[in-house]
Amino acid sequence: MVVSQFVISFILISSTYVVYLQIGHIQERNLGYNQNSMIMVPASEDIQKNFVALKDDLITSGLAKNINRSFLLSQRFGGGALFQIGMGNQKIVIS
């Protein structure tokens, strides 16, 4: 009985350490973009209808490198990420 409790506690402690290492890796990982150079703008109905034209105009003028619209946005929140899901409320991400 004592041996089985020791084995179970060793497995739980080892699993906790592995999860700790994985969380550290996720927090330090390069995301591939600079979060400080991005803005998020709520998309009105007019923007949604003319999104392609707006995107082309802003990129060709040099005001933006890339424009994307999304229903699922992540924001930094403490050590992790907070995801917002909007059903019908699109956001535009400009970088």
C-alpha cells in the first residue's frame, strides 16, 4: 500500500513538473509578430461590406503591413491569453 502511494505521488509530482515546463515554454515562445505594433478595431457594418477595398487601400498607402478580420481574438492577460469570441461582431486586426 505504501509503495503504491509513493508511486502515485511520484507520478503526480513528475506530471506537475512537466506541465510547469510546458507553460514556461509557451510563455517564452516567439509568436512570430510584435503585439505592440497591432491594433484591434471593432468592424462596423460599412467596414464589413467594404473590407477588401479598405484592406487594399491601407496596404497600398503604406499605413499598414497587413490587415485581417477575425471572430476570435486573443489578448494578453497576465501570464496567459484571453480569447474573446464574437458571434457576428467582427474585429479588424491591423499590424
